[in-house]
Amino acid sequence: MKTNKPPRCFQRRSTTFRPGCVLLLCGLAGAASAGEPEVTLPEVTVSAGKTDGKLSRTPASVTVIAGEEAERRGIDSHGELAQQVPNVYFTQWAPRGASLNVRGLGYSDDENDTQSGGFVIDGVPMFGNAAQSLFDVDQIEVVRGPQSTLYGMGAMSGLVVVRTREAESLPEGRLSLDLGAPRFGAIAATVGGALGDDTAARLSLRAGSDDGTLTNTRSGAKDGTSDDNFAGRLRLNHRLAGGGTLKFGLHGARDRGHLDMWATPAEARRHETSGSDQGATDARFGAAVAEYVQPLANGMTLTDIAGYVDSQLHIRMPVSALGGFLGVFNEDRRQFSNEFRLARQGESLDWLTGLWLARHDKEGPFSFSMRPFYASEVVTRIKADTVAWFGQTQWRFAPGWELTAGLRLERTVRKFDWSAQESGYADTDGDGMPDTPYSASPAVRGVRASSTVALPKLALGYVPAPGHYLYASYAQGYKPGGFNHHANSETEARAPYKVEHADQFELGWRGRWQGMSAGATVFHTRLRDQQVVENRPQGTFTANAARSHSQGVELEAALQATPTLQVKASAGYVRAVFDEYRNASIDYAGRQFPNTPKGSAGVSLHYAPGGAWEANASLTRIGKSTLFPGTEVENPAYTLLNASLAYRSGPWEWRLYGKNLLDAGYFTRALTSGLVVASPGRTVGIRLTREFF
């Protein structure tokens, strides 16, 4: 090499997207490995297709992050996951409350009844704002593009599949302690092992406290985004006679803290706020998962997965952020689901078929108070019942060729109740001064919205040479219609919004060589009646944009440059724009979706020279964007640098780590054109871990 300068995509603060740097980094690392012993990368298995399959033969754009890698790179929340995956971004109201945006879809999920992207833990779909703490996981799979054929509603933009670490018969014990600046700490413990000849258990607990990184310049407080959190998980595995297994899991989490995150853009870049008060947030999550798997004759397998999820989110907005209003938002969700599935794998033909049943309840009371001039209390309840049949087959009809075809028939019925209690003073004489008291109690009971959809998927795969795979696919996705639970009048509450449909076309390639793997995906998604959230003077509403589209590319590569050095690189580009959409007097045609940077690129290094030492670093450049909901606030491009250094001695390990080491200031949300949600700043910590078996 003639120069020690980094690739140009990381030399300067430019928003120019340079995907060539992704493959260039791998090429440079490959050149450096000349003369080293041959090394290989292990084959990766993915489960998002509801049966285990090789990533190298999966006809979809997938990023897989092993649990150990997530720990090394400091990925322990949805937002941090999004910042490490191409064409995946996030929006966030509160700490640990990120909603994911995949290829431009999902930027307003936390305001809608149905999320665009699915989130699955151990085979059971969860709510997007649930289980934000990604701890004690075995593998994370991020699948981009519609997955509605196998997963139905809530998987239109893609899917995050989390597989937690299972209970094993070998004894296991682990205790770790984190301390860091500015002012955070955490303790985690895991214990597991056999409970008998056929039963094993694993219990993992984590508790932490974090004052955040924002300083209130008015009060001097440094705990405006404080977060006291707890998460726990219990896994039980039981081996049945005949080769079957029964698995059971309990998942729980709670986060409580302050909500002083609103700031002007200038303040947010300095990680400062200046509000006169602090809001509060309280999030709780619990889930129970049961899975029964039984092998049958002729290579068939029977699977039944049942899950119950309970999620509660309570937010009290700062009075200063709302211009004198006190806003309290509550969202309580419960879901029961059951999936019965039968699958068979053969020499030339694989197939699966299943039945899905789900009941989803959501209660959303919220209130505004500016007494005595105005007060409003709204109570909503949504009940959704879903039944679906799905089937998929993969036919290897010729050497190197395979055809995958799937179909889902799904029906959803939603029932909506809405009531309001309003009071205050009205201006009856037109002098601009409220003078007459009034009160009103409008209500809507038992209105219904239903949708019945057929969701096909078709993919053609080809192996032109050993280690290479090409595919072309078409898939449909959808989000069901519903009602405006944030409405402030009976007329608005009765008006449903339409079903959203997506048609996606995708071309992809993957290749594997000695010690290296790479992949590229090109996609185009057409959207009809896209559900968009609008902030109007009367409140927040979901409407429909008649036509939109999203198109782009994803590049990923991994290289085991030497036996001690692994390099990973990725890049994404997406152009996601409205084609036909007008909000009030503003024509949004041709505008990029909010919270959707056009490009990002990143590289990570894992260096383990042997012995006791290990070093890790990841550098990500994320392009500029505008902020939801339709404001003109620009979120500047920013660069994230995370790193860690670890030393192991016997059962002990210490790890020094840092996140956002460049102290980048960016925004995760906007309330108005002058008020945004500030991002976390630089944090540095040390973790001490002791293993007992």
C-alpha cells in the first residue's frame, strides 16, 4: 500500500454515498493477508423462513449478527442495531423506545396501530416497542423486504428475528458488572444447567441505571434522560419421548426514567436541553412463549408455537415541550397468538403449511390539560382478530435451479371504541378571549374495519458455480386499515384509513470464497395507499398517500483477512419518495420519506491475536435526512465510532468500551420545526465478567 490514509468515504464530512468503499476495504484486507495460512468463514444458518436454512441459499436480503458479535460491538437496543445494518434506521421519542425504519418504511410506526416491520422473539411476533434490551441473545437476523407471506401483517417492510440463548444441560454461571461515564452502571447474571435427565433451564437477569448524556442548561440537571431498567428471561427445554422437544420461555423488562430530551437543533447538537421541567416514561413488557416440536414419519415435522405478550407504555410529556400543555399518553397492548405448522424436507421438494390465529387488544387513553381554558381526555380501545392460512414450497427442479412459491390468505377484523371528555372556555363574542364555559362527551362505539388479503411470494434461485447464488423474487406485503385512535372529534374517529399494499421486486447475489463472503441486493417497492401519520392542529391522524415507491441497493461483505483479523463492511442506498400525496396545502410528491437517509456505509474490525487480548471497532457513516412528521428540520449526516478492548485471564474478563466516541450530535425525532429529540452523546465504560463453569 502506498498510503496510510483511510478510504475517501471516511476522510471528510461529506454526505456523498460511496458504496465502492465497502468492497475496497475487503480487498485491502485481502491483500494484507498474502502469505498467511488459509482461513475460512463458517456457514451461517437463518431461521426467518420458519425452517433452518443456509444464509448463502436464502432468496432475501438478510443481515445476521451473532450474539457474541452483538456484545463485542455494543449492540444492546433496537436503535443501536439499526445503526449497524444497511438501509435500516430508527425514530425515537424516549430512551429505549426506538421504532425501526426499513428501506424507508416504518418511520411513524409508534403513532400507528400496526407496525411496518415485524419483531419476533423465539418464534413469536412481539410489539415493536417491546423488549428493547437485546441481551443474552444467540442470534439476530434482520430481513429486509416484505415477509408477509409467512408472517402476515406487521412484516411489510421486513423482519427482525431474535433467537435467545437456549437452556443446555451443561452447567453455566456468569456474573458481570458495568460502570461508566457519564454515570451509568449495570449488573447481569446468568445461571443454567440440567434439572434432570431430559430437562434444562437457563435464567438470565440484568439491571441497570443510566443518567443519560444530556445536560439541562436551565436547571443544571444531568439526568434528563435517566433510565432505570430491568430485564429477565427464563428458558426451559424438555426432551420428549420419540425425539420431540417442548420449550418454554418467560421474558420481561421494565424501563423507568425522565423524558427531558426535547431541544432546539442547536442545543441538541451540543447534547443540551433547556426545558423548565422533566417529563417521565414508564415502559413494561412481559411475554410467555411455548413451542412444541415433534418429528413425524416421512421426514415431516409438526410445530406448534403459542405466545402471550403484554406491553405497557406510559409517557408524561414535559410541559415546556408542549407550549404550556400537559400531555399524558398511555398505551396498553395485549396479544395472544398460536401457530400450527407442518413441514417436510425432501431431496428435491421442501414444503410447509400452517394456520395462524391471533387476538390483539390495544387501549390508548391520553389527555391534554391547559386548565381552565382547555382540557381533553380521550379513551380508545381496539380489538383485532386475525386468522390466516399460509403455505410455501421450494422445488429443486434442475441441477443448480430452485423455485420457491408461497401464498398466505389472511383476514383481520378490527373493532374500535372511542370516547372523549372535553371542557374549557369558548370565545362566543369573537373578541379573542374565551368567555363561555363548555363541555362535551362525544363517543363512538363498535365501529368495524375488516380486510381479506392474498399475499403471494415467488423466488427463482440459481447456483452458477459452487459458492455462488443468484435469485430474483417478487413478494406482496400489507398493513390492515384501521381507525384514528388519536382523533379529537366523533367525525374523525369514525373515518377509517385504507389498507396499505406493497409490491416488491428484488434481485440478489451472494458469493463465498476461501475466507470471504459478499452479497449485493437491488430492490424496487411500489406502495399503494401508504399509511402516513399527519400532525394537524386538531391532533395526530393516519391518512393515506395514494402512491409511493422505494428503491435502492444493499452491499455486505465479510473477510477473514488473517487467522486473527476479521473485517466486515456494508453499505446501503435507498430512494424512498412520495409519488402522489398532499397534506393540506403541501404537495409532498417527489420528497424523500422522513427519517430515511439516502445512504449509509460502515466497516467493523475484530482483532484477536491469540492469548488473552481482543480488540473491536466499528465505524458507520449515516447520511442526512429530514425528520418526521413532515417538518423541514434537517437531521445532519453523522459518523459513529464504537470500540472495545478486552483482556481475558482464566475465568475473568475485563472489557473497556466506548460508544459514539466522536460525540456525534444527531436527532431522532421532531415535535415542531424548532424542537427535536436529542441523541445520546459519548459514553465510555468498563465491564468485569466472571464465569463459574
